Amino acid sequence: MSEVFEGYERQYCELSANLSRKCNSTSLLPDGVEKNAKVNEIKSGLDDCDVLIRKMDLEARSLQPNVKAMLLAKLREYKSDLNKLKREFKRITSGDVNQASRVELLEAGMADVHSTTEPVLFDWLCIVSGVPLLSGLLKVSADQRERMTMSVERLNQSGDRIKESRRTMLETEELGVSILEDLHQQRQTLLHAHNKLHGVDDAIDKSKKVLTSMLRRMTRNKWIVGSVIAALVVAIIFIILFKISHH
């Protein structure tokens, strides 16, 4: 197993256990500065967990197929665990979101009250004089509806931007994983070619040794043939001289 993956795995397990304890303790805290600080810590920890998950995924995909399958199976469990932590974090912060919405609506209502000071005075005079205030109420209600509609539109636009950013991030991550897989395949191809070249070098060395041995044998045979020819020539000369001396 990869030591790099094990290092990321150890960091993730420690961080995940710590975040789980923080979620349990934060859910019991009342709304306030302390809870907000804990929520920010948990959010930062979840971001770190996402980074570690991506690092483990990239490292696992760069390994051999048999090790890769085992690590990816383990990684799916960690992703499921991280999703549970995110759901727990969302449950804890849902109360804060509702509170923020109520505060925003209250501020909008206060702004409407300040912007309609003169009509309210007019409506008070209408009460004194017995004239109905329906026109003033309709105006305030319409302004509040308009503000709420604008707030909802802004929230929808922000949600769309977040979804688009997340989609872009996932596409970038998939592209990085694909590039790593291609690099891994190219590395395997280069290693295979290197092994073949090493085998060719061994074959060339063996052929060189065989040729050297054959050359030595040919040289030795040439010396032997030359010696035999020289001996024959000497024998022929000796026979001719012997015949001449006897005549």
C-alpha cells in the first residue's frame, strides 16, 4: 500500500473524529458567539476533509490496478462518512439560517416603516377622522412582498453560482484524475520498453561474445592451415633436393 495514501488516510481519520465530537458539542450550545466560532471551525475542517479526500483519490488512481481497486473501495467509505458529517453540520446550522432570514425580514420591515413615516401619520389622522387605512396597509404589504421577492431571487442566483462552481470543480477534478491515469499508462509503457531494450542489450552482448569466439577459432584455423602448408612445402623441397643429390 502507498505510504502517501496512508499518511492522508491517517490525517483524515483524526480530523473526521475531531469534527464528529465538535458537531455533537456544538449542537448543544445556544445561539451566540461561541456557537458561531465552533461552526466556523467545523466548516474549515470539512473543507480540509474534502482536500484530503481528493488527494487520496488522486494517489489511489496512480497505483497498480489491484491496489487501486482496494483503496478506491476504502475511499468510498470515507466519502460516505464525510457526507454524514456534512448533513450533521447542515442540521446544526439550519437554525442559524432561519434566524438570519428572520433578521433580514425584520430589517426589511423596519426599512419599510422608516420609508413610510408620512403615510403612517396620514393613516393615524385617518383613524382619528374615521377614514379607512386600507391604502397605507396595501402599500406596506406590497413593499414587503417586493423585498422578499428580491431576496429570494438573490438567494436563487447565489445557489446557481455555487452549483456552477461545484460543477466546474468536479470537472477539473475528473480531468486531473484522467491526466494522472494517462501518465500512469505512459509510465508503464516506458518501463515495458526499457525492459525490452535491456533484453536486446543482453542479446547483443551474447552475439558479440559468439562472434569473438568464432573469430578466434578462424584465426587459430588459419595458423594451423598455414603451418600444414609450410610443412608440405618444406617436405616437397626436401624430397626434390634428395632426388637431385642421388642423381
